[in-house]
Amino acid sequence: LDDVRDDLTDVLLTEEQIHDKIAELARRIEADYAGRKPLLVGVLKGAVMVMADLARELRMHIDMDWMAVSSYGAGTKSSGVVRILKDLDTDLSGRDVLIVEDIIDSGLTLSWLLGNLQSRGAASVKICALLRKPDAAKVEVDVEYIGFDIPNDFVVGYGLDYAESYRNLRGVAVLAPHVYE
Ligand code: PRP
Ligand code: MN
Ligand code: MG
């Protein structure tokens, strides 16, 4: 664990802060989707932790499905090229879809995904993202449920990776420059 800690500078969000925020978002989602059964679409792999915690926090019927799209590869910069690596198994016609994401960085992944899912005949498509970096936005995305706006640093943990590492950290931390320079 010590060698992991050497790779990090500040802890941005603790496990408890994340938990409290997800509970807050869950209460809003329960109210907004009362009497309906939304389909939560998790965006692999980053969204696994948010999805797991949000889904268990929701006291209502939901369905869960997953998509894998990637725009980053192994680097730290968004390439803007979105690829579907795994598509949904679920028919979206008439469904209330809630996309679950860990982070909105440039916004390119979500703006593409929003258009893609809307074109499949869903009744509604909304977005829930734990983190957003306003200073990194290249396109504006309309997000219904947002956890935290954070500075434009390279952050890892709670699903977020650098070259596939650090996803298993319980909190969100800033990656030390020596790791990627
Ligand atoms: C990361 C993150 C978001 C996306 C945000 O995923 O999990 O999905 O990038 O970036 P954007 O707003 O600039 O498009 P990544 O492509 O790294 O795949 P991963 O979830 O498997 O790590
Ligand atoms: Mn992702
Ligand atoms: Mg990634």
C-alpha cells in the first residue's frame, strides 16, 4: 500500500464524502423516477464503483445494464474517438434510461453516448456522473445528477484509472506527476 500512496498527492474525496453524496443523489433519483423502473446504464469500466454503490442505495426497482466505450486508451488525454467495445443487451424502446458515469472530463464520451442512446427510442435519457471537471469541458453536456465539480487535475480511484491502475482505491486522489511524466 505504501507504493500506492507514493503515487498520490492530495486525497480529493474520501470514501465517506462519496458515500454521502451518492445517498443524496439516490434520494433525488427515487423521487424523480417514482412509480417507474429506470434502466441504469453503467459505462465500463470507470463507472463500476458508482454503479455498485448507487444501485444499492436506491430503494426502488431498477434494471442494470452495461456499455463499454473508450476514448482514452492508455494515455492521460482524451482522444475524442469513441469506440463501442461492448453494447447493451437491453432494448431501449420506451425505457427511462439513466447513464451512470464516474467522470465528465472533456464531455466527448457522454455527448456521444447521449445521442447514441436517444436514437434507440428511449422515453428519456438522463445522466448521473459522480465527478465533473468544468475546466476541461470541450462540449457542454446536460447532466441531471452531478456529484462534485473538481479541478482539472489527473485524478484516480473509485473506478478511475491511470493505465488501468488505481481503480480499486476507496477514495479519489490526485495522481503525482512523477507517475506519468
Ligand atoms: C474515462 C471516464 C469517462 C471518460 C470521460 O473513461 O471513465 O468514461 O473517460 O472523459 P471525457 O469526458 O473526456 O470523454 P475511459 O475512456 O478512460 O475508459 P475507462 O472507464 O475504462 O477507464
Ligand atoms: Mn469511463
Ligand atoms: Mg480510463
